[in-house]
Amino acid sequence: MYKVYIALCLDNSLYTGITANLEDRYDRHTKGFGSKHTLQRGIDKILYTESFKTRIEAARRERQIKGWRRDKKLNLIKFGRPNL
């Protein structure tokens, strides 16, 4: 099972990622073993997750969300769907 997640960074930016183990990935982000984005900005908390059976499905969704503007990501977090 893979998860796509949206995390809130310490500078109030949003980071979208993918993992097979959310707790481990969060720990790695907070200890400085994360993406360039989270290394520079720090991570506060995970705001949203979606689960997928395969890495391919999760990667497809991650890429889609990463292409969205901030307001669309916030609508997904708040309502479980983007404002289309």
C-alpha cells in the first residue's frame, strides 16, 4: 500500500510526496533526511493522505497534485476534493 501525502512545512508551504510507510517518512523528514524542499523549510505536520495499491497509481496522483496551485491543494485538504 502506498500513500500520497500533503505536508505543511514550517514556512507555511505545502509539500506533496509519496511513501509506503508514512510514519517513517515523516520521521525522516523531521530528522533532515527528506526532499530538498523539506530540508530547506522543515516540516510541521501531514495534512492529507490518499492510499493506493500500487506505486504507479500513487506516483501518477502525486504528479497530478504537484501540478496544482496552492488553493486547489487546500480545497483537496479541506473538502477531500479539489475545487474544479
